[in-house]
Amino acid sequence: MATKKINYGTNGNNSIEKTAKGGDKINTQNCNDRISTELWMEHFANALLKENAIDERTHRKLMVKITQEVNRRFSQK
């Protein structure tokens, strides 16, 4: 039976370090801190509002829930 060598290198979409067009390495590892989490959640809420997927009232409610969730998530640390 033929065996196949498996490449366990850090290349492809799942690797943490990517190479930019300029050749520099970019660290794409997620930051798990309060500020970046809240910014990402607010970014998506704003994108929903911009694309008219939600109205202003729902957007305000969503922003309050985002703040509550971030506070709940990071108050234990």
C-alpha cells in the first residue's frame, strides 16, 4: 500500500501569519480583548443599518445589547 507524506506546514488559509504583497508578514491571529470585540460587534451592527437590514430603533437596541454582552463577557476576567 502506498503511503502519502502529509505536509503539516503553516501555509494556507488557516495559518496565523500571512504574507502581504510587499513581502512583510501580517499576524492575523484574533485579538480577544474587550475593545476589539466591541468594535467588531458594533461594526456589524452599523453594516446592518447601512444596508437597511434593520431600522434605527432596532440598531439602538442592538448597540445596547452589544455593550451588555461585552460587559458580561469581560467582567469575569
